[in-house]
Amino acid sequence: MNQTTVRTRYAPSPTGTPHIGNTRTALYAFLLARKYGGQFILRIEDTDQKRTVPGSLEKIYAIQEFLGTTPDEDPQKGGPFGPYVQTQRLDIYQKYVQRLLAKGAAYEDGGAIRIKMPKDGYTVWHDLVQGKISIPNQEVDDKVLLKSDGVPTYHLAAMIDDHLMEISHIIRGVEYIVSTPVHLKIYEALGWKFPQIAHVPLLLGPDRTKLSKRHGAKSVLEYRDEGYLPEAINNFLFYLGFSYQDNSAVLSLDDMVKIFDETKIQKQNAIFDLQKLNHFNKAWIKRLADEDLLERVKPFLKHQVADDTLRKILLLVKERITKLAELDQFSQFFFARPLPQVQTEQTKKYLADALSVLEKTAWTKEAIESALANSANAQGWNRGEYFMALRLAVTGSRVTPPLTESMLIIGQAEILARLKQNLT
């Protein structure tokens, strides 16, 4: 394949925040362009102005920027093919409608212009994912190309743009298969060569029904705000329709570019499993360099924390957190003294003993652990119960990062104050 000819596109409508399925399709288009050293463009299909939602454009751009799949050409500026926003190209579509009318491939109906589809035979094409597809022409309606107000529909505008923008490969969802005969007819009538086309599978929930919010389907921006890493989201989306080894490899965008093969996208619908996204996010958090992770967690902290202290905390929790937003939950007790716990007579004995030991112990991991263990053993106490009473008094929780290392960060004076608080 000529490596300079590949141009792919992602063409969302600004009718809300893009669905995670749209983002997966955009990722595949991005990978395909990168694989062949081509260009990936973002086109804004905004001809349906009634459904346009303010702020959608900014969200479309924000998602691509966050994931690192930014287009090669600015859609607002466009390129040699004009602007990449369809409402700025309306005069272009009018010209091609007139050509279709002149060729008898379209006709006027009530002020609108419709495609004239054949009523017999089949429309047949080879799909990069689905293989040979054949649709009886009698099942295809004469779709409206230009509405009576002069605004083009998706069928017309997208196809004109794909040709003029020299799109070589169209990657889109399987729901567009039924529209393909109309799109092929437009290309054929205008004497153009149709791009290679790949219809990628649907995303389904674990119960194999249409993906929805109840399955955990949210926009990428919502996942971002919960502390999912862009690397993990890309990694997860890659496997929603593509198989590589056992689908567990932690992959960067560069890895995916090398692996991706448009002819090996799976036909079967993909199952959206939030647990798998969590798995990749946890893996990517562990993989990040410490200084990189330090900067990424800062927006999720409710407290101002010195970098040196934050580094120490991250060393303790890096292996435990699934999302960056969880760091605040795991680290609250470092900055805010927990409420006193309900104590029994026995736990009070444990804490009084620990207080006595810690008041005169050197503040090192080895000294603290040795002194506490020796004291509990000397009195024949259950060490598990002893240290749990201490953990609850210090942190307010049964599940925390390693106790001694946490105490070292909090400091001796504050630890003693927390024990005294639980003994009053």
C-alpha cells in the first residue's frame, strides 16, 4: 500500500458528549492512519442544528486531547479541502446535488432532494471487517439527501466530504451497514472510487444487551474525572473489537500502532467489562514513573500536600489504588485525625500499652515494630487484635496502607495524640 495515501476520519456530531463506542471507533481510525504513516482528521458533522448541544464541540476536542489521539489537522481551520465543519461547507453540497439531479441519480420530492435507488438487484461490496455484504436494493429507501430548507443530510454531506477530503478508509459502526448502498450509489453516480470501508462491532454490556449507563458506560471525560488514565482507556478500548494474544497485554499507543490490523478487527459484538478497564488502570498506575504519578494525582487531592510527603504516601498506596481519585480516600487519615473509635476494656489496654511503648521508642520502622511486638508477646496478647486496635485508632479504618510506614509519615507527636484521644 502506498504509505502516503492513507487518510482516516472521525466525524462526530456535536449533539452531546461522545459515547464510549464512538471513541473506540476514533481510536481505530487513529491507529490505522498511524500504521501507514497517513493522516487522521476530525470532521464535525453539525448539519442537524436542532440537536446540537452547546459545549459538545469542546468535549469532543477534550476527549481526543486527553487520549493523545489528536487529529493531524485542526477542524476549525481545515486544510486544503476547506473547513472540516459541515455548516461551513453548505455551498459545496449544493453543487454536488445539482450534479446528481443532472445525472438522474436524484430527484425532487416536496422541496427535498432524494437519492434514486434501483429497485431490483443487489448492492454488493467487500467490507474489511464483515467480508462480502449483499443487500437487496428493494430493501433500500430513497433517502433524503437535501432537506427542503437546503440543509444536507448525513448521507450526502458525509460522502461528499469523504471524497473531497481524500478519505481512503472509513471506519464506522455496524449500524451504518444499511446506509452503505445509498453511499455507494452517490459515489458511483459522481464517478468516484469508494474508500475502503470497515464496519466495526457493537459494544454490549456483560448481559449482552445494548451498552448503557447501568453497565458502567460513560463518556471518556467522566472516566477521566474519576481518575482513569488515558493509557488505560486506550488499552481497554483497543480490545473491544480487536484480539491480541490473550487480550491482557498492557499496551501503549505506539504498541497498538504496530499490532493493529484493519483486516483483523473482530466481527462479533464486543463486551464492555468495567472490571477489565479497572484491571488496565491499576496496571498502568503501577507502570507510571513515580514523578509522573505524583503530578497526575495532584488534581484529585482535597488537601495541599508537600511533594516529599506525597511521594512517601504514593509509595505506600501505588500498588493498592485502582483509580487516581481513590488516593484521597486512602490518604485522608494522613492529614485529618479520625474520630475516636468505640473502645472495649481490652482495646483500651492495647492502646495504653502502645502509647507507653511509642513514647519511648526510636521513630524507625524496625524499632517501632520490634517494641510493639515484644510488648504484646510479653503480656500474652493476640498480636493481630493488638495491632488492629492500634490501626483503628491511628487511621479510623481496618483497611489501610502498611501501618508502621503510615505512622512514620504522620509523625510521632500526632500518633501519640491520636492514641490519647482514644483513651479519654
